[in-house]
Amino acid sequence: MPIVECLKSELDMAAAADRPDADPDRMTAWISDPNREPATQFFTKGLERQIAYAIEDLLRK
């Protein structure tokens, strides 16, 4: 399974479990923003931030 699909799956499962650190809409808004802030500034901690780090890493490649 590609990394992005795996990360999305993790986020979806966390959101389904009603975890406060997992908001798919917030992640979608962040990744869609052409002027997005770095993950370290936009997300404070938790699953969202870890996924954002992975996305930034993929975008650098």
C-alpha cells in the first residue's frame, strides 16, 4: 500500500475512533493550500502532525 494511502487510512481510523488529534477536513484544507504553513507551525502534535511531516517529506522528493 502506498504511503499516502496508508497515512490516510490511519487518519480515517483515528477520526472514526473520535480522537481529537485527527481531523481529515483540517488535513485536507492544509494540503490543498498552495501557501500552506510548515507542519511544525500548523499542527501542534499528534497524528495530524506526523502525517503532515510525511506529506512534506514526500513533496520534497
